[in-house]
Amino acid sequence: MDMTMDAKPSTGTILVVDDDLLIIDMLRACIEDQGYETIIATSGETAITRAEQTATDLILLDIVMTGVDGLETCRRLKASEKTSTIPVIFLTVLTDTENIVTAFKAGAADYVTKPIRIPELLARIQTQIELRHTQMALKTKNQRLQQEVEKRLEMENQIRFLNQELMRAQERERQKIAYELHEKIAQNLAALKLLTSDIFDHQRRLPEEKRKKAASFSEGLESVLHDIRAMTYQLHPQLLDIFGIERSVAVYCQDFSTRYALPVDVDCVGFTDRRFDMDTEINLYRIVQEGLDHLVQYGTSRRAMVRLNANDERILLQMENEREDAAFDDHAIEIMPADGLGLRRMQARARLLGGHLTIESRSVPGNRIVIDIPVCEKDRNGPITV
């Protein structure tokens, strides 16, 4: 009988377990002739030890052995984390269906009946070895992919942290500029306006033309003061520090409505006497600013709506408008220029808070922007009375 095959299979290490030394010698010679390495064990206990201590690709295991038989040995191998993935081919004289089923239930990958037909055994060995190598390669690839995913997640977390720090720095700078504008420039201009008014009030004999110029100068100062106050509020809304997001959004929407002659309905639920983390509040406020600017930037809007809803788990912000032209969807974010519309900035702020932004289609012309963010752990301890 020709005990060689046309093509040698993939190499590997095979543990041969049998209490018959003649069978072991015969199997060892045939297997090593095919390029495999072999490890020998003559009992179940020894087989378990060898399998745990060596890199084994396949186990040939006799079922009928003295002491711990092959079935129990297989069960123990499958119960061990170190050896559970090693395929087992049973060698058995038991050919009835019940014993074969029992062998598979014990964890066998395959079986060969005695007397052993060497070509059949080598073919089954090759199949299991190739499967084993494929599984190991997939496992290695999955581990690498998992490492890449973890590395990317770590990088995303680092980027998110740096973006948060950048936005915090921007807010601090805005607050500083707002303070300088309000406490220094605005105060100086206000004092100059009072001084100018006082000077010209005492110059009753001034010609009418100069009085008109003085009045125009005073009105100009008042206009500049108004613009500075508006700029200061845009840079850093003091109401947000004092009263929180609900009142600040309501005031901003009222001012926005007056500025653009656009009705803006505001509905806030779950914010009464409740404060959130400052990062959450300032980013929500900025999203509302940029969202309303976006909703009125294209087309003719007839009405806008801002809804804020908070519970112990999530904060949901919805902004929508009614307009005369067609709406667009999430694809708009992808096709917009990097400096366009503010949707990208809104999306970035939502992601910084651990949430996401979507644009929903509506049955009537208009846009609906939805921001869904989780409530951070320190905000779940109940409302904070201000």
C-alpha cells in the first residue's frame, strides 16, 4: 500500500495519544513522513499535560484506553482554556451510531475507525490542520484589526479631548474679550457719551449746526455701545453663567426673532431649576446659535422652532423651520464646503458631547436638525437649584 499522498499537506504538530505502542510507532512513522512533527502520549493524563505545555495543532486520540479514556480526556481538553480550540480526531473500533454521537458530543472534530486506513487518516489530518491554520490566521488577523480599532478609538479620544480643550480655550478667550469690551471699552464709551452730552448741554449758545453734529455724535456713540453689548453677549452670554441653558436659549431666540423678524417658538422640558456641566451648556447654546443661523440662511423661512428636552439619560435638541423651498437631508453635511453653513461645527460639537446630529426630512418644506446627546454622569444626581 502506498502510504504517501500526491501533495504534502501543511506542516504542523500532532499529538498522538494511544496506550498501544505498536499503533503509536506506526502512526508516528506515517505522520512524520508527511512533514508533520509528532508528540507522543500513552495516557489521557499525559495527553492533557503535553497539550497544555506544547503548541499542538491536532490531537489523534484513541477512545478505548486504560485509566482515563479518550472521551473523558477530550472533555477535559475542551474544558481547558489552553486546549479548547485544538481539534481532536478520535481513533476508535466503536462504529455504532450511539458511540459516534457520544464522541462528537465530547468535542471531537472528526473520527477514524480501526483498523486505520492510512490514506484516509492523512486526508482527514490535512483537512483539520488546514482548518486549524486558517482559524489561527483569522484569529491573528482579528487581533490585529482589534488592535487597529482600539488604536483608532484611542486616537479619536485624544482628538476629542484636544478639541474639547481647544473649545474650552476659545470660550475662555471669548469670555476674556467680552469682559474687556464690557468693562473697559463699553464703560469708557459710556463715560465719553455722558461727558459729551454734559459739555454740549452747557454750551447753549452753540450754533444749531454744531448742536446737530453733537447729537449725531452722541447717537453714534450710543449705536457703538449697542453693538458692543450685542457683541459681548454673542461672545459670552452672562445669562448662561447665572441662569443656565433654558433662560439663555429663550432670551437668544427672542433676540433672534426680533433681529430677523422671524417668529421663533421655544419649548424647554426638564431644565427648570436644573444646571448641567458647563461644557454641555455652552456647546448646546452654540449649537442653537449656529442652528438658527443655518435655518434662515437659505430660502425664505416663515417660522422656526427650538425644542429642548432633558431627562436623566439624554438631552434632545430639535430645531426646525418652515420654508418656501425644498429641504435637504443628512447628505447635505457631506457635500458642504468645510467653511459652509456651520453644520459641520454643529456636528463636531455634538460629537464632543458624545452625541450625534441628524437632519430629518419633513412632509412640509423645511429642515429639522436633531441633536441627541447623553447626559454625563455628574449631571444625573438630580436638579441643582440656582
